[in-house]
Amino acid sequence: MNRRITLVGPAHPYKGGGARHTTELAHRLSALGHRTRIESWASQYPAALYPGEQTVTDPEGEPFPDTHHGLAWYRPGGWWSTGRRLARTEDLVVLTLFSPVQVPAYLGILSGVRSARPPRTRVVALCHNVLPHERRAVDVFLVRALLRRVDGVLTHSPEQAHLAEGLLGSGRARPVVAQMPPHLPETGTRREPAPGERRHLLFLGIVRPYKGVDVLLRALAEGAPDDVTLTVAGEFWGGSADLAALARGLGVADRVRFREGYVPAEELPELFAGADAMVLPYRSATASQNVWLAHEHGLPVIATRAGALADHVREGVDGLLCAPGDVADLARVLGEFYRPGVPEKLRAGVRPVEAAPLWKDYTDRLLRA
């Protein structure tokens, strides 16, 4: 049965994986025959809560044509009216949750949806993160209030589903678990790397404590060969001064480059072509596109077993795994990676992900939620 569906979440000109996921999900639902729309934001967060540029000029993939930008964090009256309008036209509303900061707006939209009599529109919370990696008591309060008011919850891992169950309480339907499918940025023509080793590693993404860059710096000093260098590329929440001081204290400052600021899609092929591996030293994780993104560019991955990261790495074939938050274990893996012939062997094992079956399973599970 074809449905009328609205996704509420970021889309271009917002940047990053969240906007790409919302947009790709809209394309996939539309291709299945569902009349699909995106309700996006004119202003999603106060600038003080996101220390960086929230938007980009050039799309990182094909924008979805039926996208509206009417929501704003500072216009609460618009939240209820949006929900009221959706209740008159939609079979399903999907609220994409990245941060508890979104919850007041989502509760306003829900209130508008529920004001319809008789209530007909179903509402699902699609949780990229049930709770933040670095959480406060108010975050638990807000997310619990949202999850207990929606008709269904979808998470991207069993661990996240268990967390959501604790907030839902007894007597509620269990969250649906669906592996997050690929929604990679369009980076243009892939650059084929020259044969041989670069003696260079890459970390890519927003730099926050739970991402474990400090663990990586310590492991670089302890376990990697002395001629191996590292680029840390992405937005630094709180700046790079503390990590730069740590690199100096460890004696590896001359081996580490901090490339601060969001990395546009068109710059990614050059970063990947200059590295032997992507390193994901996360202390904790839900789901990440970075393993698939590295593999799309022919790069093996060194990752921790946090969250769903290990699900995307075939250890000893296209990457290596270690324990999260463990400097000694990451140092061991860095040394193992740079044994003679290992970088080339792992690079030869890399295969791009096949997206279609993962998206089919994902959309099926979302509609069941």
C-alpha cells in the first residue's frame, strides 16, 4: 500500500550525514511509490549550540525536490501549525532525532498532529542517537517525553533499542532495529591511488571526546612506526589547542596535521588518496558512515568495536579492529597494520558496499515501525 509520508529533519543546505540520510531516505521512499515530502528547517539550532557552520553552499548529493524549509527553533507557533497541517494530509510522519535540542519542536509538531479528530496520522521517531554520547539529565527527560508520545520507534542498533526501551517503560511496543544504510556524499570521480604505502593515516569527522582522537595520538606515539604521520580532519568542538598540546607532550607534533573545519565532499578524494587507512578510534558509537565512505575510496579501516563500527569491517580482509578506549590495543593494531605487506593486502580486500538491499530492508522496517 502506498502511503503519504513526511520526513521531518535536516536537508540541504544543512550539511553532513544527517541531511544526507534524510534526503536519501526520501528518494528511496519515493522510488517505492510513496508520496514523500521533507519538512526541514530554516534554522535548526541556536548558533551557540553548534560551534561551526551548519550549512553548505553546494549540495553533497541530489536534493529531494519536495523539500520545505518552514521550521525554526525560535518560532514555536510554527511547530503546532505544521503538525496540524500534516495531520490533515499525511499517513505517516517520521521525526528524525539527532539531539534532544530538537525535542521541544517535535513535541509541538506532535501536539498539532494529535489535535486532529479522529487521530489518523501515525508518528515514528527515527533515532540516530537515542541519547547524546555526552548527556545531561535534561536530555533523558526530553527524549523520554518524546518516545512515550509517538506510535513507533526505530533505532540503528540493538544497544540503542535497549536504551530506548528503558525510556519507553513497560507495556509499550519494542523499538524496531534497522541497520543504517549507506548515504554517502557525492565526491566526484574517485582518485586511484598510486601503488605502495603512504605511511600516513587519516581521521575524518567532527572531533569530540567520544571520538577518541586523544587515544589515537597516544597510540601513534606508542605503537606506530616513527615515520608514520596522521591527519585529523574535521570540525573541532572546543578547538584543537588541547589535542595539539597533547601531541607536543607525546613528541609527535611533527607527525600530526590538524586540518580544522568541515571537509567539503569535493576535497575527500585527495584526503583518501594520501592515506593508507582511515582510523576510527571511537570510545562509543551508534552507527557511522565512515567505514563505508573509506571503502568507497578504496581505503581499509582501523576501528574500535564500539557500536556498529565492527559490523562493517571484515577483520584481516579490509580492516583491523581493537578495543574502544584502549591505547595499548590500538597501538598494537597500528603496529600490526604496518607490518610488511599488510597495508597492500588490506587495500586489495576493500569492496564498496552494495546499497540497494540495505535500503530495501531499512525502508521495510521503518514502515513496520
